Amino acid sequence: MNPSPGSRFGAYDVTALLGRGGMGEVYRARDPRLKRDIAIKVLPAAWGLDPERRRRFQREAELLATLNHPNIGVIYGIEESDGVSGLLLELVEGPTLADRIHGGPIPVSQALAIASQIADALDAAHERGIVHRDLKPDNIKVRDDGTVKILDFGLAKSDLARPGAAGGASVSLMAPTGTETQAGAVFGTPRYMSPEQVHGRSVDKRADIWAFGCILYEMLVGQPAFGGSTTAANLAAILTAEPDWRNLPSSVPDAVSRLLQRCLEKDPKQRARDIGDVRAQIEDALAPHARRGRPVLATQPMHRRRRLATWALAASAVIGVTTWLWVVRSSSRPTGSTSQLAVRQLTNYGNAETDGALSPDGRTFVFVSDHAGTPDIWLRQVAGGEPVRLTDDPVR
């Protein structure tokens, strides 16, 4: 049975429930021997008897034990009490970054100082071959003295191929048993997932760099980089939309504006590749001589994405979400000739589709359909093939 306020967990006095979510339950407790408060994280009661969940819980502890960094929450050990395993963690006081952002945009200098610490912590994890995969403002605490702490490595992935890596497969307390190595498994929080995560592809440290870019944009603007009222809308925006760069404050250095665009490149091959380099550029921007001004935008890609979005909108207006227009223009067509439009039906589920969106390169189409019994997110290649379901739980 999981602990409750007023009970004991091993040698520790449990004083309060700090939070409960899909990754576990976290309690505040008192260590009577060292006279300090700590956090105890336990599996949700429904998972406590699952040997696979317990193994992954152990793996989270092992990954955390390899990370010794001032901006990463410390693990003190593992405790067993009445058959329940708990991680003994550093208790980090202060609001989450999500709480800070909820109060509005963070001043540029403060946002960059926070971002620099986040990047430094990620750099330490990546050097150990560890990818967080669920970086978001809710998993980041900011203490009163300005120190940033990254928490919750429950979805972390350890890459055996990298020197010095902690070893092991993906650690996920959310995915069904045994799915961490299956193609198409989706890990993360929708608003901060990289395009490759949305597609269910294997990810590396560049997924964390994408999430970092989302967080930095949100700190500066006070709004998510990719919004939407539903999970489907969030994922569609990640695949098809661009952040509104005009919303960045005019005091943001040009270099930071360009860096944000590199962090949020949809193609991981074009994205910033090393968070250590990102941190160095942010620290340069924090220098007094940093030049400030409006962001320099990559206009050509933006024009192309707007054109694709216009085609998708026109198609949905004319023939509905069931059939979309796929526009093909030949660069070798003689001047003055008429452009050809090819109509291709991408779905045929009896008008059971909503929230359709085409990717910027025109190759993939994502939509929501309840034709299988529950609303789920589906993805289909425009070139052909059957739609692939990206979610297992109903989309709300």
C-alpha cells in the first residue's frame, strides 16, 4: 500500500502529498536521522505489483545515479516499505517553470539565464548518453535563489552506443509493458514532442533540443510555441505549423532568434545538434555587448509552408476533410502554361475524420478519426500505404 501523510515509509516520516501523475506519486517526507526534508517517489498503486514497471523504476534510479550536476535533482537512494519501492530524491523548493510562465512572459535576461542552466543540465545528461524525452516546464523547478533543477527522468532513454552511457533500454513508466522498443511507440508530452516523436520514430538528443526550443520560446512569449485546444491540434501544429516569430520581444538578441529557429527545425538533420553549443550561444547573448533587435526570419521556408497550408485549407473548404488536394508543380513547365492539380483521396472512413493537417513537405497527412471505435490520431503517407494509428488512448 502506498504511503499517506502521517504515515511512515521505512525510516522516513511522510508529511504531505506533493503530486500525483502518470509517472508516479511524490510525497514530502522528513529524514529524522539527517534532519532534512526529502521527496519520495513511488509507483502508482495499480502498477506496484507489475515486475516490468518495477524494473523500469529501478532503471530510472540507476540513470539518475549517473548524473551528478547542480541543475539536476539528486537521488539519495531507494527504500522498500511494505513491498513498495520508493526513490529518495532531493526536495526542490520553489515554483515549477510552468508556474512562472503562467504569470506571463519572463523578462529576456531572466529567461536566458534559466535557459542556460537547462542547457547545461541537458549537456551533462547527453554526455552520459541519456535523452530525457519528456522535458517540459512542469518538470523544471526554479528555486528562490535562481537555481534551476530538471526533475523526472521517468521517460529517459539511455543510449548504449555512446561512450560512458549508463546502459539499458528506454525507461518508460507510461508505455505498455514491452513497448519501448516497438516501432511507432509514442513517448512524451504532446505540446513539447518533436516531429520525430509524433511520428513514433526512434529519437536521440535532438528531441531534447526541440523541447528546449519550445520551452525557451514559451518563456519569452508567455504562450506555447505550438498551441491547440486538443491533443490532435497540438500534434498537427508540430507537424505543419511554425511558431509566430513576431511575438518574440524586440529585446531578444538576433542570435537568440536565429538559435530558436535552429532548435525548432522540423527536420532533425537541420536542427541544432549539440545542446552544449546552444548553451554557449545563449551565454554569448547574455553578454552586455550582445546586439538586440527583431528576429531574422528564414523567409523562404516560411513562404513555402504558408503556401502548403493554403493548399490544404482550400482543399478542406472544397471537398471536406475526407479528400485533400495534393498540388504538384513542375519546375520544367514552360512559362505561361497552366499549373496542374492532382486530386488524391487520402482517407475513406465515412466522414469519421476531423482535424486534418498536411505536413510542410506535403508527404504526410495527420488526422483524427473514430472509425476504430475511439477518437485516435492517425498518420498517412501521401504517396500511399495504409494510415498508421499514433495513439492508443482516446484523444481529448
